[in-house]
Amino acid sequence: MLELVTTWLVGAMIAWMPPQRDADRVRYDNIAKDLVAVAFDPAEPPVFTGDAGRAKTALLMASIASFESGYRADVDDGRTTGDHGQSFCLMQV
């Protein structure tokens, strides 16, 4: 199930911000895996309820990250920070 959600997220991410290089596609997959890990963590309450609530929560997180950084590599690897140096990675997952 988690692999299916990850694939779904990567598809959405590619549609929103098409990767420029093959390495970007690999990063998108890793970002999606991180988002799924957080959204499906039993210790973290989902934003949405119901059977698909955690998947929808992961999709919301991916959409916010697309607006915040466009999944840029320099943000993902920490070379570029935001919030006057207080933010260090994509949504700080």
C-alpha cells in the first residue's frame, strides 16, 4: 500500500513540477517516500479522516512543498535555506 501511495505522489509531483534531469526523478521518489513515512506514522495525526486520510495528508504535504520550493535540489540537500536560515529542507520532514 505504501509503495502505491508513493507512486501516486511521484506522479502528482511530476505533473506539478516536471523534473529537468533523471537525478530529479530519483529525488522526487525519495521525497515521496519521506512524505509517506511521515503521513503514515501512527504517532502523527492525519489532516484528513477516513480510509484515505493519510494518503490525502501526504498529497497535501507534497502540494505545499511544490509551492514552497518546487522540489529544488538545493533546498532538498540543504544548500539553500529559508526563513532567514531557520528552514533547512523540504518541509523539514
